Amino acid sequence: MTSNDPKSTSNFIRNIVEDDMKTNKYGGRLLTRFPPEPNGYLHIGHAKSICLNFGLALDYKGLCNLRFDDTNPTKEEVEYVDSIKEDVKWLGFDWDDREYYASDYFEQLYQYALQLIRAGKAYVCDLSPEEMRQYRGTLTEPGKDSPYRNRPVQENVELFERMRAGEFPDGSRVLRAKIDMASPNLNMRDPVMYRILHAEHHRTGKKWCIYPIYDFAHGQSDSIEGITHSICTLEFEDHRPLYDWFLDALGVHHPQQIEFARLNLSHTVMSKRRLLQLVEEGHVSAWDDPRMPTISGLRRRGYTPESIRNFCERIGVAKRESMVDTALLEHCVREDLNKGAPRVMAVLRPLRVVIDNYPEGRMEELEALNNPEDPSMGTRKVPFSQVLYIEEEDFLENPPKKFYRLAPGREVRLRYAYFIKCVKVVKDEKTGQVTELRCTYDPETRGGDAPDGRKVKATLHWVSAEHAIPAEVRLYDHLFTKADPSDEEGGLDFKAHLNPNSLEILRSSHIEPSLAGAPPGSRYQFERLGYFCVDSVDSTDQRLVFNRTVTLRDEWAKIQKSQGTREGAPDVPLQATASSAPDREEVKSMAQEMTIQDFSKVDLRVGVIREAGLVEGADRLLRLMVDLGEGRLRQIFAGIRTAYPDPAILVGKRVIAVANLKPRQMKFGLSEGMILAGVGKDRIGIATFEGDLLPGDKVS
């Protein structure tokens, strides 16, 4: 990993770090840490934290520790420790010799606890968990002091020592901090510091039967290691007063805790508890199932570390929770693989093609580009013969308008090869299914061009039936049908939104012979189909297995969607014909009808235009860089150029932005939202705000 320019990725955390560097707050040091709990596999949300913590250390010439917060032996396993280390290194980061564990500090943490007891700031409590909940109070009512709160210091010391010695059963006693049972912050109402747990630890074995609570171990571990900036997700913001209280009460080195918004990604879940549930209940095959948002799952699916780091850079660092569309993650991997993935030909659902006028038994090798984006990757030889396979969907016996692929009597181009024309369709006598196409070829069109200048409207990929390698191909889709499966609207469990079509397995696919012996994890673009990688678990030299990483854009699917037609169906809309279309007044009325629940799904935010410019080759568009308070600028293309021929006048304006619009890939770049404007006859005006509203403020 090389350092990035800190100024290019400015966010509020970097601003804090830079201010601390200027004031020499920690003697010019920067020491961060990535502190996972080894109770599951890391997911894409952890990748954001990894990139942030290790990235800060790289950019500001500091260090980042890897520390396992292993304080709960009943849920932690060596398997998880090993997977976490593998994931961090795969992402491109290294902790050198700074691999630490909270369990390394168990003795020191125990001594800290005794220090607080002797200072009258901690006590042993015998209340049951249910009684503690009752004594704790609510958000509107203060708690009540435990009857054990004022035990003599020496009695607390002796009881705590006996807890360590294993004299009491699980759950019978806890050690609590003595803070304030009337605090408006429930975390400050005498929180538990230690509990009794007779369980074997993956590193310390049976040495301990009392274990520190995360809130106590976390800050003190930071202090022991000399951490300067303790960066946490936003759910720990309410815990910061407790973090500070422990450190101040002990009088030890005091790092600064900073919170940022966790990553929420559409069509998946980020809770390790829920991910474990999916594994244990068999909804997925394992933690590294390619449908999972785990780093190991993304790696197995074919994602690159560069694409994930780029994704984390693009989403930025913010203080507000938001939902990031999976389309942006897919865009990042598509962008990365487009540059470096070799192109090959594969037929997923084969349809046999026999070229009648091609010499039987002949084979010729055609030259194919390995990657048109990178000429240095060279070329390869692809065998061509009389019998080929093409995709089933590339042929229709009765094609609708705008279907330009193969059909009876129609000529198409075979990639790198010849023009062929379909002259006969062979069908199964019982089912009527097309089983074979008889075609002719034009030998003068080798390489894909006709000497007489005639044109064809489609180019198909293919493989030679005699030389192709059989393979299994797994097509993956979103694991959930709902963008936010954790939204339990209607009382539905998150698993109710599992996508029954998230995996389709094709066992009769064929790939070109250049992929023979392709190593696990190698990535390719199957031309016209998408990006695929060799499965790292199930693939063998005898039986290759490919996972689809991400699709390519499908122009035909776009046409189908826009017209509302099915492939092979009559060329009429499925929804309505002209005779049944509503008149203009009816349409206007329909457009006004929306429930408050529907409207609430639109995330409107205050945005500030930081940059504005013309888009070359687009007469109507402006390119806007809009600040939504996320620690980065969003690129938005807006069709307002006619109203603002000098886009510089827009810089600094506060606008209304649709923040949760699915990113759209345009030929000029990725557009990540929309700004609202009023549109009248021959006039356009963007909606703006006056006053002190901040980027990212909610609009309602």
C-alpha cells in the first residue's frame, strides 16, 4: 500500500487529526488500531474501518495496531482470528509486529479494577440480571441504587478476589462501576465491568473465570497501547462518556474517541449475529458464501482488494447514518476488472450450431484480444471448427423488433471469426424445443468484416464444441429482495426477504480451452456476459467452477424494460395499449397520489455545490460536485445547462439533493444522485435554501 494525498480525501476525522498534529497534542504521534472481536468473519463494513484506520496511519506517517478484543470466550474461535488476519492482509494492509489481544492485558485490567475498588469507584453487586434491569430505570425515570452499592471497600476487594478464584457460579455476582444511577445516559448508571464466566478462552485456557466487559476493556486497552485516536462507529457515541470516565478515574493515558457512521449496504445485513444465523440455519453455505457481504465472501466471488478500497474511499466518512446502494460497490469492481481482467469466451446455456459449408474435420486458430483496454496483455489463439455453441438467448425463431441477434435467414458476426447465416432450425419432435441451428458462413468475412461492405447488427460470442471445456457456472444475485431487510415493517423477520433466486447453478456451460487449468481465484471477463472468477473452494482441474462477480450492462434488457415486452412476445406493451391509455388529466391526477410511507422512502438532503462545470459533448448537462456532509463530494450530472450557461454561479448554493437514488453509469461518468429543480415552459430553476443549513441536513 502506498500513501494517498491526505488532502484528496478530506473528512472530519482527518481534520481532527491534522489539528492535533498542528497543536502537537500527542507529541506529533498518530497511533490508531483496528479492534475486531473474533466472534465471526469480517464484512464490508469492517473493510471501511480497516481502510480508515490503516489509511490514516499511512497518510500521516503513523502506525496502526491490530488488536483482537477477545473478552467473550463463549463466542470466540481461533478460526475467526485467522480469517481476520487473512482479510486485513488481503486488503493490502500490514500491522508488522503489532498484533495484540485484549487477553494480553487481563492481568493489568484486573489490577485497574482493584484500583477503582480501592478508590471507592467500583463495587461487587449480587443483584440478578433481572433485578439489575429493574433497578436501572428508563430513559424518563432515574435508576435506583443497588443495595450492595455501599459495601465497604475491603469487602469488595475480598469478594472480587474470590470471584477470580472461582468460588462463585456464573452470573451470581458482577463488578460494577460506581458512577450515577440518575444519569440521563443509561450507560453511566453503574455499568458492569466484570462478570463471572467459567469458560475456556482460546488463548488463556482456564486461567480466568472472570472476564471484563467490552466497555471496560476497550478504553484501557487503547491506553495501554498508547493509542492516540480511538475511532469507533456511531453506536459507541453514547458510550464515550463512560470511555472517558474510566480513563480519568484511573489517571492513565487518555486517547480521543471519535465516532463515524457505520456502513449500511443495500440488499444485505451487516449484523454478525444475523450473518451467523444465515450460516447456522443453512440459508448460505458458509461465511465465505459469495452471496455474503463478508470480505471472504466477496473475495471468493471475485472482488479485488483494489475495488473494495476504492469503494470505501468513495463512500467517505460521515457522522450521519445512510444506506449505500450495492450498485456503487458493483460499479467499483466492474471498473477495476475492466482494466485488468483478461477477456475470454464462454457459453453458459449452449445451443448447438453446425456450419454446413465449413469443411468437416477442419480446425483453424483465430487471434483474439486478451484485453482491448490494455494492448500490452497481448492476444491468444481461439480454435474454430464446424460445430459451435452459442447462447440459447442469442437466437429467436420469431424475433420482435430491435432483436438483432440470430434468427432464421438472418446474418450475424461471430466474434473474431466469420459472418454466419441461419438456414435451418432443428427441433425436438416431442417438445418443440430448438436443439440445433444449421448455418452457412462466408469465408471472405474472416476477422469480422465483409469485403463488399455489408453490415450486420449483432456480434455473438461462441466456443468450438470439439475444443471447449465443460464447466459449472454459478450466477449470484442479491441475497435479499428488499433494500433494507432489517426494516421489520409489518412484523416480518429479516429472513422473510431472502431472495429465492440469489443463486442459479448452470452445470452444462462450456468455456474456451485457454482456461484449462485456470487457478482458483483467477478473474476473467466472459465476453458479453460479465466478470467471473474461478471458485477457490469447489473448482478443480478436472471440473472448473466459476462464480459470477458482476454482470455487464445489458442493452437488450434495457429495451425490454423500457418497452415492457418479453423476448419472443408480440411487439406490444404488456401494461397498456394506446386505446386504454389514460388522458392527460387522468395522468396528472395519478401522479399526485402518494402515501406518506412512499414519500418517506425518498431521502432528501441539503447539499452544497462545491464545483460546477460543463460536460463536453453534452449540450444539456452540467457536472456538479455536491457536498452532502459525507466527508466526500458526490458527482451529479444535471440537465440544467440551458438555465446556467455559466456554471460558476452555482458554486456555494444550497440545493435539495435526492441522496438515496441508485447511482447511474453515464458515458461521462457515474452520477450519484439528483438535485431538484422547477421546470416550466422554456425555463428551469434549481431549488435553493437560504440560511445556515448544513450539508446533509434532512429535508422534509
